[in-house]
Amino acid sequence: MKIGIDGSRAFIKRRTGIEEYSYQVIKHLRPWLKEDEVSLYVRHNQEVDFDLPDNWKVKKLWLPYFSSQLRFSLELLLHPCDAFFVPAHTVPPIHPKNTTVVVHGLEYEFHPKAYSRWARFYMRTVIKNSCKWASRVVCVSENTKRDVMRLYGTSQEKIRVIYEGYSGKTAGHSEAGILGHVEKEKCDIGAPYFLFIGRIEERKNVKGIVEAFDIVKEKYGVAHKLVLAGKPGYGYGEIKERIGISKFKNDIVEMGYVSDEEKWEILRCADVFVFPTFYEGFGLPILEAQNAFVPVVTSKVSSVPEVAGDAALYADPKDHRSIAENMYVLISNRNAKEDIVRRGFENVKRFSWADCAKEIAGVLRG
């Protein structure tokens, strides 16, 4: 079977959510597509950083941002394949009948203010067409499946829900390891801290995190800092203004983009991971925190409960006092913290990139 895979998002140097998904799925597809003839399409300036089976070949394409789908269409027209896999929601106009696309979430539909008018138009057009053109649509959560069916009219029979996976460093997966990491080191921050990792943008409710942090500091006089790690996103200017008027702005640390190694270090030492997002297609940072034995405060919206399960404290993302009280519980009540950390350790076991890739390989073969 000749299979084409869009790897254009998988091998960028600074991967975030969808890029990391593409990378991990392609990497873990290798054992399941050993007998197939696979063409892995990447950009002309990208390199694949893991070994490939002998029957896989890398095809480098010139893919300027606005014409990448036309270039893919031309390639598939001139060199057709039996099946085409798109891990990042953009099916080219010309594609094989057997095309599988992954839809990660419809954030722009539910929180349009967090996106520019052009971004909303582009994403709606591309993803709606992808759901229409593809023979199979993989959704990363049941919530995303419901959204795609309701908003874009995609039939239930066409959709398959396959959860994202997770694999990463651990602090020693054992009972002793869990209890030993309830008390955190200070690392290089110089004080205990609450942590957010993700794009610093409106949709992630970063202003709400700052509001909640102010409440905890004012009400309980805690020594904690707030660490924000991630690239600026839509609405960053307003977030920066909110930080600037905080009474505790000197205790708010912006780290910008962090590498995987840096991310692990700041997770390992965090007291609480705060993630009261307004919408998530999946919510991988929750699993990253749970895997590092860090208790999670998050919001009971969209796909988040599917991912976090019973291993987090939930708050209304618009209720800053509720977020703040949950943050305080996890730094003041050792038993509550140990319980959430233990549940998180068990919850992460539900998610595997190997299982995710195995299911996708089955979908590609029909």
C-alpha cells in the first residue's frame, strides 16, 4: 500500500501542540507501517531527526505558507498514493479518495475574540473543507467530535475518536516517587510557585490566572510566585497590561518559549499547575503536569474533563475566586495535594502515543 503523510508541521524547531502531535504520531507510526511504501512530505528546509524504515522515503517540498496546499495538490496529482494522512487538519484540494485528517479542536468558533478576523476565516474554511473532503475524520476527543458534527454537519459514521498520547520524562513512577514529589524544590525561581505553560493568550485565560494569583497573594499572604511559560499569542498586549497593574507584578515571572528540557525542569519544581482554559481540543499540558507529579487546577469545559478525569480540581474559568481557592487548597492541604497527585499519576496511564498511532494505522488501512 502506498501511503503519503503530511509531515510539514512535525519537524519545525519549536513545536507546540499540533506540531508536537504530528511529530509523535509520525514517529510512532513506524512500527505499524513497516510493510507499506510510505512517502513522508516535509518542507525543503526540514530534517527528520529519527530513523525511518527502509520502505519510508522523505520528500522535501517547497511549501510557502499561502501556497502549500497547491504544492501538495500538485505532488499528489503527479505522484498519487493509495492513502493520505494529514495530522494537522488541512486537506489539500487534490487528494486521494482515501484521505484521513485529524481535527484537534474548533477553538476559533467558541472564542472568536481570541482570533483575528483573518485567522477565523482561514481556519473555518480550511477545517470545514477538510471535514468534507476527507473520507475519515479523526477527532482527538468526544467533545471535538460533537463540535464537528454540530457545526460542520460531518456524519458520525465518518468520525473516529482517537485520544492523543503522552510520553515524557518522569520523576520515578512509583508510590515513593509520588509522595516524594509532593514537597517541591525551588529550582531557579527562588521561591515556591504556581505554573502555567502554554501560549500566553486570551483563550488560555491567562488574565484570569493573574487575577486568581492576586487574590491568593492578597487573601493568604503566600510566598509563591507565578510563572508563565510560553510564546505570546492573540491578546498578549492586554495580558501584559494586566500584569503591569498587579500589586504583585514583581512576583510574576514570564519565561517566554521554553525547550522540552526547560519545561521539564519548571514542571518538576512547580507546586501547582494552573490551566483554567476557556476551550481545549484536547489539553496535553494537563498530562504533562500530572506526569511530573504536579497537581492541576483547571476548568470543566470542552474536552478538559475527558483528559483530566478525576485527577484535577475544577473551577469555572470566569470565576477567579474559585480558581484562587483551588490553588490555595493544593498548597495548604497536604492530603488533598497527595490525593490529586496520586490520581494524576494513574490518569496519565490512559494515554499512549503507541496506542494512538496503532489506531491511526488501522484507520489508514480502512
